[in-house]
Amino acid sequence: MASDSPNRKPAKPASRGGPQSVGRIFSILESLASMDAGATLSQLAVSASAPKTSLVGLLAGLTDEGCLSRDENGRYYLGPRFITLAMRAVSGREFLKLVRPTLVDLARETGETAVIAALNHEGDMVTYLDKVESTNSIRYSVPIGENRELYCTVGGKLLLAYFESERLLNYLRSHRRKRYTDTTLTGKSEIMAALEKIRQEGIARTYNEQVQGSSGLAGPIYSDTGEVIAAILIAGPSERMHANALQNERLIIQAAQECTRITGGIPIDASLPIQKKLT
């Protein structure tokens, strides 16, 4: 059973020639994996048998990289990047197996190509993990395993919307943004406004943003800790997507909720307004 109170563990000697910080990082991750309510700096210091001053820098670095998240009360949790890596390394195949039927249904019901996407290992691009292609002669097609930009693709924007504020700002400061079409959003303020709308509505939309004539819709898939770990999306010709927008949005939201449910995820409050609209 998970607990929010860490147990003191005997200090482990550092591996010969290895930095002590590596052991402390693993201790932090192991502790947070067993603590539903997260942990404070003091609690993590106890579980790692380390002084608080020695953990401050480690926690800041792990948070900056998206491996941890920190709330307004100073409690730490496993972050989306760590959860994504863990999902791929340990249960990625099982995850994709579980959501595959929903992906097939979504492609059939919308008539468009349906895709499961997640962050790449570096956390700065979106990777396509699985797909079911449309049977229409004119359709969206993308290779499985391909990386695309976050800021101008529908799956990427969906995932970017759930970055913590500091990580999002770091991405926007460091990532060069190319204008692929006349409707590609590249300005910081316009991207931030678009991401805020995604968080409020629980759905991402793109219209001719990376490829002229191609548009998409995406919904969030949550983990059992309430983190967004993947996106389920559809993409197709803009004219057809626009004509079927309302129906497709409803189907995307339902598919995202179903993927979250069957994989044991817990949606956060940001998705509740959308859920209420469907009931």
C-alpha cells in the first residue's frame, strides 16, 4: 500500500568511484514512487539519509528536467518526463496493447488517421508510438517512431500544455521556432494563450500549423498520479476535419477518457469541465 510517510532507510555506501548524488537520486525516485501525496524536502532528506542542503540542488535539477514536479506547497512528485520514460521502459508495450482497441475504434468512427503520441526521451519533441491509418485515399500519414515539434503539432501542443510553468518557459526560451505556414504560432505570448485554452478545455486543436491543408485534434491520457503521459489524436485534411469538427471533438474526448480509464489513470481537475459536457 502506498504511503505518504517515508521510512528511514539505512544509508547505502556509494559505489566505488561513483558519485554519491546518483544514489540519492534513486532514493528520491523510489520514495516518491511509493508516496501518493508527494513529499517535502524534509521527508526526502529522511528517506535518503541525507542533509536537506545536499538535496536542494538535486531536486531543482530533476524538477527543471521534468523528472519531478513541485506544487505550490513545496511538495515533490514524480514528473511527466520520468513517468513517460518508465512507461516506455517497463510497460510501454502493455500500455499500447491496452489502448490499441480504442485507437482502432477512433479511426473507424472518425474516418481519420488516429495516433498515440508521447514525449521523446529528451522531452523536447513528440514521438508517434502507434497509429491506425484512415482508409480514405486522401489521408494523414506519419511513420511510427518519428519525432515532431511540440509547439506546432496537435499532439505536441497537447503535451506542452501540461508542462509545469518553469519547464514551459525554459522550452520557449531555448527552442527555436520555425514558421512552417501562415498559421504557425511562433510568438511566446500567442503560444502561451493557446496552451492555456488547451488546459481549460482538455482538448488541443491545430489548423494548417505545420503542414498546409492538414489539421488535428488531441486529448490527454493521464497516469495513475494524474500526470499527462500521452496524447491520443486524429489528423486529416483540413476541409474534412473542419466539416466534422464537433463530432470529432466529442469522439476524441471520449477516446482520451477511455484510454485513461483502461490504463488506470486519474484525470486532474482541468479535464472535469469537458467530462461534465459529455454527461
